Amino acid sequence: MNGTVNDVRQPIADLQAALLQARQLLADMQVMVRANDYKIDDTIENLRTATENLDQLTESVKQHPWSLIRIRQPQDRKLPK
């Protein structure tokens, strides 16, 4: 009986050590996330600004597609008489 109890006791001790390490890791991760919270806000704001800029570029290209390859608008073509 003592042998069986001793055989079970060691894996339980290993499991407790693993749980303690997992708790410490989670605590460290929470500290890191809290420390970088302001960076997340900056990233979201930058993404919003980039999205607005892309929307403006899309509208500009829809209105003036020639602007992708030419600096100035091409002149109107003259019709033959």
C-alpha cells in the first residue's frame, strides 16, 4: 500500500509545480498586457487613420484613374473633321 501511495504522490507534486509555474506565467502576462495597454490604443488609432487614408485613395483613383500613371490629366482628344 505504501508503494502505491508513494508512486501517486510524485506525479501529484509535479503537477502542483506545473500549476504554480502556469499561475506565475499568467501573472507575468497580465503585467505585460497592462504595461502595453496604451500601445494597443495607439495601434487602433493608427489603423483607423490608415483606413481613412485608403478610403480617400480609393475615391481619388475612382475619380481620376489616370493619376496612377500620369502626373497631369491627359488633354482631350481632337476629333477628326
